[in-house]
Amino acid sequence: MNRVPAETALGLAWIVALVASLAVLFIGEVMGQTPCVLCWFQRAFMFPLAIILGLGLWWRDGSVGRYGIALALGGGVVALWHMGLYAGLIPERIQPCTATGPSCTDDNQLVFGIPIPLMALAAFALIGFLSALSMKETQT
């Protein structure tokens, strides 16, 4: 079976992180949708991914995938928790920072009919997978 070259896998992971970062900036800044508390935590993992993976590609650092895996796992856990709240699987409600802040579970969490937490979870999973692929090749 043909392997994906490490640099290609890393490049794809960076593209996913960059597009996801730009998408949440578009949703928040252009569409004017204030992020909920859990979206902020997800951003705390996604934004560094775009920078770290991009710098790893620039410097041709084959081991940067390990940082991609770590950040993707952290962000994925937050996104999974957020998706559980959104879907009603987790009954506890996370309160926003202010009484008038956005909810983590209402219809404002939908973009094109897809829940934002689900999109974030898919992005983190894909970035983690691609980062792991880039590491696998460098170890052999």
C-alpha cells in the first residue's frame, strides 16, 4: 500500500487547521456570532495548530507532528464535550461568562445546518490523524 509522504500529511493537517481557524474567525468577526465558552476553549487549541504546523512545514521539521497530535487531542476532547452538551448526551449546562452570553447548546451553534462542535471535532480528528501519519513515516 502506498504511504502518504510525511510532508504531504503535515501539509494537509496544516491546511485543515488554517481553514478551520479562518472559518471560526469568519463566523465570529464577519457573521457576528459571538463564540460560546467551549468554542473559545476549542479556539485555544486550533489557532496554535495552524501556527505550529505551518512553522514545522516552513522549517522542514519532521517531528512537529507530535505537537499536532497533542493539540488535536486536547481540542478534540473539548469538542467532544461540547458535542455531548449540544446533543443532550451530557445533561449539565455550561454557563457562559455573562448572563447574556451565547449558549453552548442553542441553534446559534449551527452553520449550514451542521453543529459547530461536530465540525470542530471532525477537524481535530483529521488533524490528529494526519499528524500521526507524518510521524509514522519519519520513524521508519
